[in-house]
Amino acid sequence: MAKGTRRLLPRLRAATRLPPVTTAHLPKFPPPESIETRRAPAVPRPPFVAAEWAEAQLPPPSSLSAFAHRIGLASVLDKPELIQQACTHPSFATLYAHHHPNSSPLPTNSQLETIGNSLLGLFATEHISASFPYLPTRVLKAAVTAHVGPMTCASVAQEMGATPLLRWRRTPNTPTSPALLHPDALASIPRAITALVYQKQSLASAREFVQSFFLSRDVDLRAMIKFRDPKFALLEMVDKFDRARPKSRLLRETGRYSSTPVFVVGIFSGHDQLGEGFGSSLKMAEYRAAEDALHRVYLTRTPPQHLQVPSNTFSLNTGSVYSGAPEAAYVAPPLIVPEIQYASSGRSSG
């Protein structure tokens, strides 16, 4: 009995790795190619592999409809074929055609992913740029990646519950393209859904979808802003705004002659305090105070009630954004002083 159990263990482990496939929606089960006949066929056929056959099956329509209701887009994605296309990666087309030679080509999310990726980049860039007008360019790019990058798209797809619906095929690394991994294929689903919402509804609906699932997340922008010399960067920034040169002042201290002293230093421009920092030495406290002053400027946020993005000018009607429908109201924000070169690109003009 023990020997039989040990023989079955590898098969049981392999069975647990198979994708979840229900047979209720299949026209025939078991598949005809899995049945061996006594007469040898005229043309020998390849051996039947159950794992590959299960991987080539499409998700049941019930799970596709449940997914649309779960993410609140049942009125937009009203056909299971649309959801199936959004969850089908182009790498799956070859496998499906091999197991279904008599079927029509399977629609994939190749074009939808491209359109959705452009829309995600547009919405994230204009939202972050309008929310933080003084943010350096390199930090703005990092913030856009953090909001709508590949890892974030894959995480959103997992939270939506789209992992069992994904149909893809792992591809090896080639000289012209990197290997396709599971997070890369999973990230294509939210992009494709964004494109479908835009095509079926409007640009405003797509922006609302992206705002709900992507831009509403909290991203720590302070950790993305790093300075090699914050005192010099603060000096350049103050010169750009025509303010008095910054000066450091010791505000509080304790334990100067002990083994654990603490100093609190403030940086002032005239009578205005720009920043404040603490440390076990005066140099460390001054360094942190300069960083705090730069963070206060760069992380200045536009109030939500005054936030406007350029895509508000497009029509709110369904269809193309270039249709003759009236445009929505938009008030452009005032131009601000560009960020200092030293803090954004690592170069200094001084």
C-alpha cells in the first residue's frame, strides 16, 4: 500500500498544478484525442498530454460574467467574449490553434493592451503633474511607474481576481525579446480593460476607472526624492525664487557633552523658516533640515477641489474624442518656476 501511494504522489502533485478547468461548458468530454482506439490510425498522432490540453481550454462563461460583476463593469463588459479577449494574451493563440485547428482564430488583447497602456500613462502623468506641480522630472517618472507600472498592473489584476481567467503561454528568452513571465501576462488584463472602457463608454469613464483602481493608491513620494547635497540644492532653489540666502540656526539641543546628544536645527530664509531637522551632530541636523525644506517645496500638493487635468477638455460623450461634441470646461493652472537642475538630473549649473 505504501509503494502504491509513493507512486501516485508525483501524479497528484502534477494534477494540483493544472489550471482550473470545468467540463460543464465543453461540447465533448473526455476529448476525442484522449481516447485510444484498437485500430491504429493511418497517420500516427502525438501522445495526449492532459496538462497541455487543460491549459488550452478557455474559461467558462459563468466565471467571465462573475468577473465583470465583481469589478463593477457588468454594464460595460456585457458580453463574455469581451472579457475573454481582455484575459487572453497573444502568446496563447498558438496553443489554442494547435488544439482547435477547425476553430476561427482566437481574439487576443494585443491591441487593447497597447491602447490601455497609453491611456494609463496619460492619466497617471497628468494627475501626478497637476497634483504636485513642483515635483522634479525624474521623481515624476518614478511616481508614474509606481502607479501604473507593470508590477502595479499585475497586482491590480490579482486583486480583481483575474488570475484564473488568464490564458497565456510561457515563452523563452530570445535575442530580440525577453522571456514572457506570468506577471507580464497578468499585467495585460487591466490595460486591456481600460481600453475596453474607453471604447465602449468615453474617455471620462476610462479615467474614472483608472482613478478607482490605480491613482487612488498611496505612494510614498518622499522616499523617491534623494539628494546628494541638499544644502547646495536648497541654495539653487532659493536663488531661483529670488529669496534671501538660507541660514542655519540651532533651535534646541540636549546632552551636548554626553554620549547621545540631540540637536534640532532650522533653516531660515529671512524671517521665514524653510525646514527643520534633528540629529546626533550639528552637521546631520543641518543636512536633514535642508532635506525637509526641499521636501516641503517639492511635495506641495494642489487641493483636490482645485485639481484639473488637460484631458477634461475632451468630449464626455461616447465615441471618438475628436467628434463634434462640445468640450468640457477647463482652466489651465499658472506656469511655475521649473525645478532646479541639480536635484532633478544630477547636474549643476553653479
